[in-house]
Amino acid sequence: MKALRIIVNGLSNFENEELKVDFIASKKVSAYETNATVTHLFNSIYKQNSISFVGINASGKTTTLAIIESLLSIYIDNDSILFHTNLSKNFSDQLNVKMYLYDEKENDIYLIQSTIMKENKEDANSKLYFYDEDLYLRKVSRRVNKKNIFNDELYDHIQNRSVLNNSYLKDEDSIFSAVLNEKENRSGKVFELINLTDTNVFAYYLNNLTNESFIRYLDPSVEIFRIKDEEKYHFKKHTLPKFEIKFKNSDVIHTSGIADLGDILSSGTIKGLNIFANIVTVLSRGGYLIIDEIENHLNKRIVASILEFFLSDINNNEATLLFSTHYVEILDGIDRSDSIYVLNKEEAIKVKKLSDRLGEYDRSDKKKSEIFLSGVVDTVPDYKSYQNIKKDISHYLRGN
């Protein structure tokens, strides 16, 4: 199951209370891009292999990614909405979700319209439940194209939540869960590192040699990185591993638990290990990897390597990377302006495709970073605000 579009209405902190994100290419696709920057689904429809969200601090990037992650987990991983109460922080009355999904095995497009409510409207962290839902289906034919794929009138209504026997459907589960339950491969497809953005914790370990190749790429001074007594460890349930680390030109072998690993390895190395372990998993299964502030603790070359995994022929299972960043230079490695979303926040969060922001000035021969830094797209701190800060600091220094 692949996401094609998400539309959320009722978000109190977004412009017009709406968030809309497309997972398919809206611009023309060149032959050399297929199975690299995009994946062909059917007819003229191509899936983006990476989607990025760029903006200054407090522009709404983390909030946007968290909402997307919650909805993907519900409608693709079949999660209960109870596990995604972070949605409740972003609306006060009701949330209306439209989710377009493509079932590549059956060659069907589903449209799910869900109305989500809170048990207690006064509580920002109140539990959520599905108040009403409608499920629609459209068979893929030659007539489906970029112009009409999201035309709701061309979908057939197949189910309404209110007419179902609710004794078999929990309030916290979507009616789409019945569709997902019939699919053969129900293993998790949505992986997120949002919660580790500001935390230096080693959370993911792969039980094979790829860990050593990862760590040597991230820190060439490391000679050995392995689980201590690995053979014995796998027979101990619910036991956290201890690691052995040895650096080149040293005879000392350090032993560390997960909590203390940051005393031996750098923050960048630990974050890189977490990301690479998730990359291997999502590339092998297909699905979605969501990373907030991808540049945190990592140098530009490592970030470029992460992008290359998804934007190259190694991505055989059509995985998608969704990430946010402050640093516009990272975007120079992304060709497609319709896969980049620009975020701004004054009174409300504004989310818009870079291709739409640029309009007729959208040119492939110009670096993305140059476009942003030139001020054409307002994602750099306001110069007037900078001057005010400088003035305040000058006054403070003169007074002390």
C-alpha cells in the first residue's frame, strides 16, 4: 500500500487549518529519473522517493512530520489511533482526514475520508476516536492520470462507518483496517526517528556485519564495534546488550551499555548508526522512513549518502524518505522541486511545494540553496529581526 496524498482539515495551527502533502510527482518526469528520484506506479503516475520539509526554527517542520507519521501508521501500518495522541494537540474541535492510497497488487486506489473527534475537547492530550468514515474505491484504468487521480467524483462509495456493526469495530480503529487485515504482508512499513531528534541514544542494532561497515564510515578510527558475548546475548530475553568498542592504534577494548555509549562514541556516530539501521530495514521491506532535522550531528557528506540510498537504483523496494532540515544546502542533492515543501510560520504554519512557490521561476539549472539564500523563498531568518538582535546585544555590552 502506497500513500498518494494526505489532506487534513481542522488543524488549528495551520494556515486555513489545512495540511496537504502529495507523495506523487506533479511535474513532468524524465526517463533518467525513473527508479532513481521517482518510482513509476502506473500510467503517468510516479511516486516521489524522497520528500523534504525545509524551514527556519519553529516553522512547523516537526509538527508536520509528526502528523504525517501518525496518519501513515494508521492507514498503512494499521495502528490504532490511540497510539497517536500527538494528533490531538493540533486541533480543538474535529479533524477531517482524506487519505488516497494505491494498492499495487490489486491495482486499486482507495480514498478514505475520516472524521476524528476527541473524548474531551478541553484536553489537548485527550484520547481520539473515529466519529464517522467513508471508504471509496477506484479501479486503475488508462483514464487515470495526474489531472483526475484526485477527482473524488470518479470514486465509487463502498462503505460507511455508521452502517457497520460497531460491535466488531473499535472506536479507535479505522474502517480501512478491514482492508489492511486482508493483505498478506502486514509487517510494519512506517519507521520514524522523530523522537530521537534531540536524544543521543543508540536505539537500533542489526545483528549482522553491516553495523561495522556503518561505524567505520561514520568514524574511521573505530576498529571493532560488536555486542559483548553476542552468542550468549541472543538467548537472554529482555536484556539490554553491552558493546565492545576498540579504536585503531589502541589496545584498550571499551565495554559500554546503551545508556553510556555516548561517553565513547560521538553524537553523530550514534545518530548515524540509528539512521543506517532503519535505512537497511526500510529498503529491504519498502515503506517510509521519517527523519526530523536530518542534519543534526551529521556532516553534509553523510546526509548526502542517506539521500543517495533512496535516490538511486539500490532502492529496489520503492521506499520513501521523508525528512526535515534547516540547511538548504542539503537540497542541492535533490533534483525535483515538487518533492520539496517550504514551511513558514507567522500566525499559522504554511506548507507549500517549492515548485508552486517558484512558479515560472522554477528552473533546474539553478541550485536550490542559491534560490533559498537569495531571499526569493523566505526560509532564512528575517534580516530586520537580526538587526534588532544585534542592536539589543550592543546596548547590553555597552551597559556592562
